[in-house]
Amino acid sequence: MEKYMKRALELAKKGWGHTNPNPLVGAVIVKNGKIIGEGYHEYFGGPHAEINALKSAVDDVDGATMFVTLEPCSHFGKTPPCSNAIIKSGIKEVYIAMEDPNPMVRGRGIKMLQEAGINVYLGMMEKEAEKLNEIFIKYITTKLPFVILKSAMSIDGKIACYTGDSKWITGEKSRKYVHNIRGRVSAIMVGVNTVIKDNPHLTARIEGYKSPTRIVVDSKGRIPLDSNVINDKSARTIIATTELMSDNIRRKLKERDIDIIELKNSNGRVPLKELMVKLGEQSIDSVLIEGGGTLNWSVLEEAVADKIMFFIAPKIIGGKDAITSVEGKGFSKVMDSINLRDIEIERIEDDILISGYIK
Ligand code: AOF
Ligand code: ZN
């Protein structure tokens, strides 16, 4: 039976990058041991997975079984409740991977199905489903974006040489992987030093994906007006700043259609927790932090990161003046350092990707 849920999860993934801030959902309808319908949530605001599966059915769904990766909804959102549609269709069994964490649903969909006499089985491949929707789970329950801290470094932890040269530390395949992540999140965030030094475009150069919003953390308004994030209009740019930005720069950025989020400076910095609240209010459900070392430290120190993804290349750069993936002051005791849970290690050609969640 799990093979059908596996298929539903596979279908759900096809919505990557197109459904935010809504979840990734897949559904499969099975009758007499055969898949007779399949669907997934294709884009934000579009029909839900269950509806697409019902619509695709090549046989009468009466008496069939549905496998769906998220509890069918019970509410009128942009679309009417899927639970009603399932009840009406005559489906008699529903396997659900995980309960919908949306406070509007949270068990109500299951109850509706059960009250209509449908057998509901909850929890098949739950862990996989939760991982797939880690962004949605955080966002729908907290209204804060899910924050991924990504860094690419040498085996001795450097993200650039002492000269500032950083192209390229990790291999092509790792860099492609990063473009894939960019295509899946709502926003990418960097510190202004990265813009000054590397002048990146910060777009997702991968087919079929739109580029996420670019966010530059720039407390004093030091961003060069000729930088790519300002002049390459293929993605939206937000400058997160404080009252320390001059009116002159502020005006010039506005003339260039750049959005500004201003917060009260905290020790000369942009307070990141408050910034995340503002981003959440703008429906930004996920942020990929791409450094540099100073921003990475702030993100960890202010405890806004949920997940880390560190790409490590088999190179040794050396040099006490070469910046590392996490700068700032650092912790004074090993006991106070940040610990990760649910570590995963992946090999990407000669590089190693270590991912984990902040405890
Ligand atoms: C989706 N796609 O396939 C399922 C969802 O505003 P609406 O009507 O699109 O409803 C969004 C909510 O519906 C979402 O937060 C989640 O709780 C539930 N299920 N959403 O976007 C789907 N099954
Ligand atoms: Zn629904």
C-alpha cells in the first residue's frame, strides 16, 4: 500500500516552487489494485491535489481508495473543501500521510470524512510528508518564514581566500543543487558585504522556476547602486535596513523600484527576528540565507535559522584572514555552541553536503 503513498509524495514534489506559501500535496486514487486517478497541487491558488486526482479519474471512483499526502481540507479558502468533494465522489477509504497543521483544518477534514462513513487511516509515510512540507508546517503555525542557512566552504571552513576570491569553492553539481533550492524558496537573503564583494545576481538559473525575492540586509545603506541585485529586474529586491540609511540612498533606491523594509537598528544591525515577522506578513514562507560570514553569525546568534545546509569542498584554503562560514564573535564555550539534529550527509561528486536542523 505504501507504494501508492510514495507515488502521491512524488506527485506532490512536482509543485515545488509554485505553491508557496501553500503546501505541496499529491493524491492517488486506487481501485481494484490499479491507479485510476492522480493529481497534485500545481500552483498557489489553484485546485487542490484531491480535486485534480478526482478530475483525472479514468474509471468510476465509487468504492475506490484515495492516498493523499496531507489531510483533505475542511474549509472554504480559495477553493471549497476537498473533504466534501471526496464524500460526494463515493470514495470509501482515505489514507492520509499527515494531519493538516493549518489551524483552519487540523483534524476537521478527517472528522468530516469519518462522519460520512469513510474509513480514514492516518500516518502512512508521515515523516516523509512532514519533511516535504517543512516550510508549510512552520509558516502556517507561526506566520514566520522557514529559514535555511546555506554555506559553501573549503574543508577548513573558509568561504573565500584572504584576497576575497571565492570562485568557485564547491563543484558545478553542488552549485546547481543550490539553484534548485533557490527555485523552491520564496526569498534569498545576503548581507550587503556579499553584494559589494561578489556582485551576485541571486537568481534561480534553473528552467521552469521563477526567481525568489532577493533580500539584502544593509543596515546603513551601503549597497552600490550599480549592483546586479538592483539593476537585474528579473526578480524583486528588498533592502532590509534601519534608520541609519541616508535619505539620499533611500530616495535613489525607491527611484529604482527597490522595496525597503526599515526596522529600528539594534547595535547598528538590522534586527533579524523582527525582519522575519515583516517577511512573514508579506507571505514569504521561506528564506534561504546565502551569507556571508557576518550575516550567518547574526542569523545563528539571533536564533532565526531552522535548518543548515553546509556544502564542503575537498579544498584547503588556509589563512587567518580568510573568512569562514560563520564569523562574528562566536560562542565562548563549546557547551554553548549550536547543535544540530537529524543530520543528513550527502555526497555530491567530490563535495559533501551536511544538512541538519537547529535544536
Ligand atoms: C493547497 N493544496 O492540495 C491542499 C491544501 O486557500 P486554499 O483554498 O488554496 O486553501 C489552502 C489550504 O488548504 C492550505 O493551507 C491547507 O491547509 C489546505 N490544503 N492546500 O494549497 C492542496 N490539499
Ligand atoms: Zn483542499
